[in-house]
Amino acid sequence: MARPYILFILFTLSFTITTTFSSSPNPKTITLPLSPVFTISQDHLHTLKLTASASLTRAHHLKHRHTPPLNTSVSPKSYGGYSIDLNFGTPPQTSSFVLDTGSSLVWLPCSSRYLCSGCNFPNIGKIPTFIPRNSSSAKLLGCGNPKCGYLFGPDAQSRCRGCNPESQNCSNVTCPAYIVQYGLGSTSGFLLLENLDFPGEKTVTDFVVGCSILSIRQPSGIAGFGRGIESLPTQLGLKKFSHCLLSHRFDDEPESSDLVLQIDSTGDTKTPNVSYTPFGKNPTGNNTAFLEYYYVGLKKILIGGERVKIPLNLLVPESSGVGNGGTIVDSGTTFTFMERPIFDLVAKVFEKQLSNFSRAKEVEAQSGLGLCFDFSGTETVPIPELMFQFKGGARMMLPLSNYFSLVDDSEVACLTIISDESSGTARAGGPAIILGNYQQQNFYVEYDLENDRFGFRQQNCQKSA
């Protein structure tokens, strides 16, 4: 379906660029440093609330990409994502991008006149921008170029100002400007064809990248790793990509892990000790945004060995219509989101197994998290294990730190899984579960595009470990 403009709701980010490029010794792969991005907060409880709110805003976006942006109060300091550095242009100019598997457009702050309203965040300084005039390989994407259709559909020429494809040559007319909208702002610009350079490895010519010239509360570019035709994996023709996400410490320690891009085919070779589950079929209804997502077949949620009795229709996405139900994996969401009917069932099992401990209702209200317990006077916190079991038998046993967080120096711990405020059994549309990056900490995660499968294994992501 043709799209007159692109509608993404992501999060504004405040971060310090700390990564440098490194090459892989394997000529079939490219390895990039992957770093957490966040702003330090002295108040852990406040940080949890902001992160929960940001995760909820992100979940609303992924579930309702066809709707207008939601006016949810979220601070840009709250978001915990991961960034990479990419080199565009001739000679190359390095820019920092947020890794996002839930969207597909790659765009960056661009031009010496780049404006960003509301981006005066602490420690960010002047926003680095890409300067097209300093690159000999930068070209405006023409309306007659088939790549203009990446964002605007096969009838893109009919959307170009001053272009009538039936009576004139549109090769000298530029592709329409894009508008990317957010819960708290927006960004807009025009599309470039530019060289994407991996020093010592590979140069990709005529890569479609967004050159944003005006933004509201969005200081960083986005590297879309979704399944859309305009995404980085699709444009590079990647066979697979993988990463290992460092733990969220919410501090300024300059540490990074690796994002590995596999270019050449490896056939059906499986990575040692990795459990695999096939990617699910994307819904084929009217909401084409769902085609960008990585669906996985989550079959069971087990808490302390007890299966949570989730209705099957919530775990399996509709093949048509609005695509209700199912589970997607998203690097751009921090805390995992569950629709209220699922969250309530999960909370009920935790409450039953932790019935000797009282709920910390005040902390729940202050943190924005829906399930907190007071473990005062307990030397060993007896929190039951949480496991996700996927189609094909793959089991993800989460470390305790991936799903419960202690609040400051108190003896209260909260479940770092979020839901919306409404209760009831009606589904709100879109994916029912969004597996966020907080639950993927210290897991090697693999997107095997060639064999259409998702893999993972638990491991320490610190390089020094």
C-alpha cells in the first residue's frame, strides 16, 4: 500500500557518543560497537517511572502505527536504548544512531542548518550533523528512481510536486520530503543516495538515508533494522545480524558490546549453543506497518514452573484484519510490554507464589510499574523463575535482574514488565506482547534472516568478562 508519509513514534534520547568503529577479522562479517544510551538520574525510582512511561509510549506506537501520536508525558532522559556509529559520505562522516528493530528508515541529523527544538538536554552539547555539501557522493533521491518507492509506494511519482509521470520525465524532480512523527515531537527532511562506508571492509553505494533538517526533541538519528525494504539489513542484503546487549546500569561508564552484520551466506549453519525459534508470519491486513516487525511464536510463559494460562488467541496474531495478538521482538522498547489481560494473569501467578509478602502499592504508584513487593527482613529474596518458551522448543530463562529491579537502597523489588492502565479482556489491537531490550540483557541474540529464525543464548556481554 502506498504511504503518503511515514509515521513512526519513537523516543527522544539523551546520550554521549562513546563508541568507535572496529573491523571483524572475518571477511564475511562487519562488527560495530554497540553502546547503551541514557541520561544519568540520581533518583532510581524516578528513572524507573520515566523508563516505564517511555516503554508504554513505545508499545502504543508499535501497536497503533496507523493512529495519530499519543500525548504521553515522557522525558527524553528516561529512555534506555543502544547506539551504533555509522559512516556516511565521501570522505566518511561518522554519526551515532539508535539501533531499532521496530522500524526501517535510517535517518540522521543533517545539514549545517539543522534545527532541533527542545533538544537542549544536559551533557549533549552541540548535536553532530551530517553535511551533504562536504560529501562528493551525496545525491538527492529523484522521484523517477525506484528507490523513492521505498517510503512512498509504487505510485511515488504521482506524489512528487511538479511531476506528471504520464506526460513528462520526472528524473529531475526530487522524491517527496518525509515527516517522521513522535509522541513528543517529530523530524522531517529529504532522502539522499549516499555511500555507507565500513572502513577496511565494504562500501555500499547509493544507500537510501534520510537527511533530517528539522526535529522536535529528537537529537539522535535512527538506524532502522526492521523488515522493511528501506531498512539497513535489507539494503545491505544481510543474511543475519546479531548483538549482545550490555546490562542497563544507567550510568556513564563508556563500555560497548558488538553488533555483527553477516553479509555472506552460511547456509543452515547454527551458532553453537544457540536455541532457535522460527520467525512468525507477519499479519497481511490493512496495517502494512506490521510487516516491519519480527514476530516470534511465544507459546508459554512459566513462573516458578507454573504455566500462565494465557488464551491462545492472544499468543497467535491474526493473519488478516488489524493483526491483533502475537509477540514481537523490539530493540527500541526498554521494558517488555504485555496487554492488560496477559499482564494480569502473569501478576496473579507472581502474587500467588509470593503470597507471604505484601504489595508495595506506594512504590507501584511512584515507579509506574504494576507489581512491586516489600521484602523487608528477608535475607534471600525468593522470587520465582520466569521463562518464555517459544515454538520449536526454544526456552529463554531470564536472569532475575532481567525482570525484577530493586528500588534504590530499599527492600522493595518491582517487576520490570509493563502494561497500560486499563483493565478488562478486550484486546487493543496490534502485538499483544513486545519483548523489550531490558529482558534481552546479557543474551546473545541472533536475527537469522536467511533461515527465517530467531536465536538466543544467555551469556555475559561484557568484553572484559
